Amino acid sequence: MIHNRLCSPKHHCHLSDTCPQIHSHLAMWCSRMALRRLQQVAVTPLNMAGGLTSKVQREMSTLPRVYITRQIPPEGLKILRESGQVQFELWDSDDVPVPRKELLQKVKGVAGLVCVLTEKIDTELLDAAGPNLKVLSTMSVGFDHLSLEELKKRGIRVGYTPDVLTDSVAELTVALLLTTSRRLVEATHEAKTGGWGTWRTLWLCGHELAGSTVGILGLGRIGVAIAERLAPFKVKKFIYADVAPRPELASVINAEYVSFDELAKQSDFLSVCCALTPETKEICNKDLFSKMKNTSIFINTSRGGVVNQEDLYEALSTGQIAGAGLDVTVPEPLPTSHPLFTLKNCVILPHIASASYATRNNMSALAANNLLLGLRGEPMIKELKL
């Protein structure tokens, strides 16, 4: 058993049609198989020596130390615990991020670090960790919380978790788009609070996908997956803008490459899927919204920082665009007093795009495998090339 000390009460450790049922069971089976494959990647090779001998148990304290900044889903912890390769401590809470002061103390001397997007990995933290830190594994597809230049300068390898969350993010994006465009939150509120009176011809009317143009800002796997799910709604055309044409991905969904301005002008639904970089910071601003149709729906499931929220509020409150659905904001959580919450045509979710049991466990397993492979000096399953 790996050294894994018990946690204290203060939340820290010292340590289709024809049979829907068939399709449902098949989907569950596929998720389980994907998870098993991730488990086996590290668990099987790492146990080839025949498990933990008594000698290994006696020498546990010599194993590389790892700190985990959150109570990650169980599959990742299981992989680390059964690997026999590390001793780890974790901040044993899924509700409250580890306090910065505590984090700076706990990373001292560690060889590996597993983090989530709430932890800022910067010069201060890397200095606190010291030269023994060799591998950082983040349980996220985004990496704007990491100081990549500092990590590169120090020769620290970085693992991340793309691809495994593509389906769940695409599903949530479609759900958010439909919720926003068909005004479901408003409708639910009216039904609950007595606003549901006699049938009215234009009451709670929204905008439909059939015959529409869907624009994607930043065409990657997630953008393609979103388009694939929207296509059966009889979307007329898919367009996208990116730093350069991406013909291989675009051909999958028959999407047309357009300029940023044309993306704004043509899109009936605009889905933001780009990473947050210095170039994309607040790229969705007054200039973009001013070019959009007043019937357009704006959806962001990428990062909050790509949107100027003051400009978005102005566009929504003046009717410059019809509605917005956001799964990401700045800051997170967005204060309940924020003006965006006062708008009926703005749906805000608490960053749950990847929040399915299968996906979060897959992310956890991939983060654990990346860490272990990195510590062994082997290629990670998913590594950021710095």
C-alpha cells in the first residue's frame, strides 16, 4: 500500500431509434472500456515486478514524494496508490481549494505535483517547490493557470488531460445553446412563479437551429464534436475562424473558414471553443458584438477570459444580441451581484462542461498516468510540449 496518511477534520491530509436502452447500455459500456484502458496503461506495467515486496514496503519513505492539490476522483487516486511508485499527500477536499499558504508549504521538496485549474502554478510556487520538482500533471485541458515559460526554464515536464473530455464538453455546449436560445430558464421560472397564463402567440419565443448558420471560434476536437451534435438539427451551414485554416478538421463537418469579422456577421449561433492565450484575451468584445445580428446567440464554454464581460453585458442589455450562455466567467465563481445575473437573456453555469462521472474519472486517471510515466522518464500519454 502506498504511503497515504489519513486526513484531518480541517480538510487537509498529511499525506436510434429502435431501442434506446441498447444505445444507453452501449454508451455506458464504451465509457467503462475507455476508463479501463486508462487504468491499464499505468497499472499493468507498473505492477510487472510482482507487486510490493516487504523490502519495498520497508523502503516506502524513499519513494518520490507527490502532492495532490485536490481530492481528485477515485480512479486517479487508485492508480497512484496501487502503482507502488510514489508516496503522496493530498488536500482532502473537493469543495474548498487548498489555501495558498498551505500549498506553498506542502510542495517543498516534492518530485511531482498533481493540480487542477484553481491552482496558479507560478514562479512563487515553483521556487517554493525547489529543484526536486520534475513533473507537473494538471487535471485539465486548459493550461492558462500554468506559467509555461517558468516550467520550461526549469525543465519541468507537464502533463494535461485533453480529448477525454471532448464528448462531455460538446454535450454541455449543445445543452447550454438550446437552453439559451429556447429560453428554458425563463420558461421554468414563469411556470414556477405563476407567470404561465393563457396561451400567447409570441410569449417566450426563441430562436431555432433549423436553417441557421453556426459559427465556431477556434476549431479543434471540441468544436468538431459540437458541430457533429448540432448537424441533425438541420443546421444550414457551419463556419469557423481560427489563426489559420484547419482543412482536415473542417472537412469532417463541412465547415467553411472565414475571417473573424465574417464569423461575427454571419453566425446565428456563435460558439467559443478557443484556448485562452495573450492573443485571445477578451477577443470577444464590443467590436465583435457590434457586428453580430440582433437575433444571434453567443455561447462560451472555453475560458471566461476570452470575453470582455462588461461589453457582453452592454450587448445583451441593449438588445444588440439576443442571448448568451456562459459556462465560464471571470472570476470563478462569478459574484452573485454581477450585472450579468440580472439579465433574463443570459444563462450562466458554474463551469460544469466536463462534469460527468465518466469524464472526470477519465481525467483523473489520465492525470495520474501522466504523472507516473513522467516520473519514470517515459513519454506521457498527453504531454504539453514546452
